[in-house]
Amino acid sequence: MRKLFILLPLFALFIHGTLQKNEKRKAAIIQPRVFLGIRATESVVHGTQTPNSTGPPSLQQSLQQLSDTAVGYLNGRLSTTVIPVIYLLAVIVGIPTNIIILCLLATKIRKVSSAILYCSLATFDLFLLVSLFFKAHYHLLGNDWVLGEAACKAVTACFYGNLYGSALTLACIAVKRYMAVVHPFMYKTLPKKRCTAWVVLALWLAFAASIVPELLVQQTFWVSQLNRTTCHDVMPLTSDSHKFLLFCTLTLAVLCLLVPMVVTTVCFIKILCVLNRSHYDWAMYIKSSSLVFTIFLVCFLPAGVLHFLHYVQLSAGGADGLYKYFNLAVCLCCLHACLDPFFFILMSKSAGSKMHFLTFKGKNFSVSF
């Protein structure tokens, strides 16, 4: 009996300790939510993949229980065939043409300030096209990332950073043309080389700032339900780092996509109004400029709007149904990287890179833009 009285308290302590360990273990398990449109249910999962791994980790940590919409997108033809084919076409056409434009700008510079802006745009486009090659590789493998966490961070940061940089550069080019056409006298007195150099410096600083959030947050996660590692497509939103990334991405969508689009639109309308009142025949320039602006809207308007709406939904805890449309819109937006060189040639030929205005003294002068 004495032994029984001694063993009973020890057995009770053992049971109590075991229950406490189980409760701590459950508390440590991550309850994932969706990021970038892939929904995970609020059921218990095994955790997240450790960084710098390309397959299932040894502890079988994963994100699971994705929605049917998420599984359909990650397994469907849109993400495994259509999007990577568009990316590869953009790479095949865009890289050689942007290199040719850089060579032409380096050997046949007629206006240094314009050449600096176009060189910056071509550089942004080249970096974007290089990232598209790796994204196409990821999609063609069935949305399975095999290159590791560091490579996923670099490609994602390069992709979005250069997308923002291209949009901001195109807005700056539009402002430069606006100044040359609408305010020619003020534009003539500006120190254009110095102003353009400062603008380009600001553009690259904005690019550097935009890629920091993507580099700080884990991007790859092993999804046990699909038996693959995703890159940037599936993320939990419970951690502070991913909430920080969500806030930064929403801010960048407004400042680097929507605002440049509005600025470009306003500048284009003002330029057309002035040219229509001019005594010179600018019909060819107006037609070519309208074509460029239309394609700009087709590329950037859906991407900018869906980018903003998608992250607003995520920040408000909404559904993830916009993600596949957002990805398709961003894919179409990337086509501008292979179209910009042709637009540059078209605009140069249509206006001869010069616009003529009449001064108050009755003398003509030309302004390059």
C-alpha cells in the first residue's frame, strides 16, 4: 500500500507534465493564412519550410490545406503553360532589342538628358527580362521552385523592383515631354543634364528601397498538399515579417504603379491639347504617341488596379480569388519590357526627336525630348 501511495503522485505528475508539453507544442504550430491569393484553412498545420531548402525539410514542415481555387491555379494551364510561354517570348524578343537600344544610345547620343533616361529604362527592362527567365523555369516545372530560398528572393525582388522602376521611368519621360511641349520656355532654361542625373539617381534609390522587403522575408514554402516548393505564391500572414511585406507591397502598388499611371495620363492629355492648338502639323506624332499611350494603359492599367485591389483584400482578410487575374495582368504588364525599344524608335522617327515653337520675338527654336 505504501508503494501504491508513492507511485500515484508520481504518475499524476507525469501525466500533468505530458499534457503541458503537448499544449506548448500546439501553441508553437503556425496557423497559416493566405498571402498573394493562396488560401490556407485555419486548421492546424506542421509549420513552414526552413530557408535555403529546395525540397521537403527533414522535419516535414509545410503549408497545407489550400483552397480549390489555389490548387486549380497552381496545377492549371494558366500558370504552367500560358504565363511561362508569354514570359519566354518577352525574353527572346526583349533582351536583344534592349541591348541594341543601349548600344545605339551609347554610340549615337544626340541629347544627353534623354539618353540617360532611356538608358535607365532599358537597364530596368533588361533586369526584368532576366528575372522572367527564372520565373518561366519555375512555372514550367509546375510551380515547383528548385533553386533555393536565396535565388527565389533575388528573382522576386528583381521582378517587382524593375517593374516599379520601369513604370516610374516611363512617368519621368512623360513629364519631360510635357515640360518640353507645354512649358517650352521654362524647359529651355532648365539644367537638363543635372536634373536628369538627379532624377535617375532617385529612380535607382526607389528601386533599391522597393527590393528590400522582398529580400528580408522568406519566399519559399513546401506545400505538402501539392508535393512541391512554391516561390512567392504561398505565404502565411501570421508572422510580423509577412505582415510587413504586405504593407510595403500595398504602398509600392500605389506609389510605383498607380501614381505613375495617373501622371503619364495627365501629361499625355496636356501634350495632345497643346499640339492640337499648334500651327504645325503634328498628326504623325499624335498618332504614334496615342499608340504608345494606349499600349501603356493596356500593360499597366490592369496590373496597377488588380495589384492594389488584391493587396487591399489581403490586408482586410478577404478572399484570394483575384490572385490568378493579378498574375495574368502582371504577366501582360511585363510585355512592355520588349515593346519599349520599338516605342523609342517609333517616337524618334515620328517627331524627329524635336519640336519647334514660336518665341515672342517671332523666332523659332527647337526643343529635343
